[in-house]
Amino acid sequence: MPLLKLLQRERTNSARNTHSNLLAHCKGVDVKPPSVSGWVLSLASLACAVGASTASAAELELQGSRLVVSGTLDGSAIQEFNERLGSGTVRTVVFEDSFGGTAEAAGAFADAIRASGVQTEVRGQCMAACAYAFLAGKTHRFGYGLQVNGIMLPVAARPTAAELAVRWRGDEAHKTLADFTPAPNPVTAAVVTTAAATTADAPAAPVEASVQPPRDNWQPEHGVLFTASPSLFGRIYNTYYCDGTQGRDFSKCERLPDADPYKLGVLTP
């Protein structure tokens, strides 16, 4: 057998075996037959991880110069997070299987990361609030290992190719996150009394104050999904658009061509 064909077969078999092993212990998710492509299996592995997760509050664990953050970014751990970064001992924030959270909490974590100048890393899955906090790192990378890494960045609508090219690059990520953050409550006054109301001749004229409606928060499962799956020849990167109707079945998401996470600025070298 020619060497090229042998290597191609080994690569295919290795990817299938890796994904099969990842899925074998996942209760309720069937191991796909060998005819199914590797990217479908990686999405099944991702669904397995999300399905097995619990909506626990964020937990922090200091491992040398690395601060590991797991759980939901709901804002409950932001004070401790700021204190850890303020100590000057943390060089890298590692997000590990962090699902969900609010846009407001994402902004708070992102501001702390940006101000401290630390690096960020994803190990496992990083969804919604975690994904935007991840982008705030001086460098932001996927962790090494046999796990399937994935980040889901919520969007309000399907982005065009031109929008993808700049949406999460540099300060644009911060601006995009601001679109999801509820607007601060304006100074409320049900009735505004005019100067004429102080006179005896003219009765007080109630004037209704305009109230700005808050922005809608994101839908955590509606967004762009970036994945990296292990193989014999390194990691295989894929990008998908998920409209939110897929639930936890990410194989229903639309695969996006020409959407390399490095070229889009989602990952840094």
C-alpha cells in the first residue's frame, strides 16, 4: 500500500477511535459507526459534555500561576476573582467546562482579565459568558490534551462573512458584548412637576418620563461554535453556526467554511 494512502487511513482510524473512546462513557449518547465523519463525532462529544454539566456557580482553584475557573459565570465569584488577579501571582486564567452565565458577569470577568493583562486558556467547554471572558486575555488559546475543546460565542443574528472577520477581534469583542448587556436603569420619575405647577392659577401638569426598555440578554445556545478535536496529526478545527433550535444536539448546527478561529482572532498563536 502506498505510504500516502496508509497515512491517510491511519489518520482517519485514529480520529474515529479517539472520538469513540470519548463517547463510550457518555450515557445516553450512542457511539457512531465508522462511516460517520469525525466532525459529527466531535459535536456528539461536545453534546455529551454539555449534557453532563450541572448549573453550579463558578469555582476558582489556584494551581501555581494558573487560576482555574469552572462552573457558571453568574457573578458570585467576581470579587474573589478580582482579588486573585490583583495578587500578581496569576499568569493564566484557565476556563474549564464553564457553561452559561450572564452578559453582565461576562463583562465583569472580561474587564478584570483585560486590566491584569493575563493570558486565557480553554480546557474542555466554554460557553456564552465564559467565551467572552476568554477573549479578553492578552493571548487566548485552547488547552492541550485529548479532550474536545469548544467555545460558543452568542450572537443575536447569523453573522455575515464580513462580520465574522472583525466581530471578535481586539476591542470589537468588547463592543459586541455590550450589545447583550442590559442598559442601566434611567433615573425614574413617574411624574415631573413643572414650574407652572407651583403657581396657584395653574394646576400641576403631570409629564410622563420616558423609560428606556432594557436590552434582551443573549440565548446561550444561539451563537457561533468553535471546536478543536484531537487526531493523530494534531487538532482539527471546525466552526459552526447554531440558531438555538438545536438544543444540545450540535450536529444540527451549520458548518461554516473559511472560518478559521485563528484568522478570525478567536484564538491566538
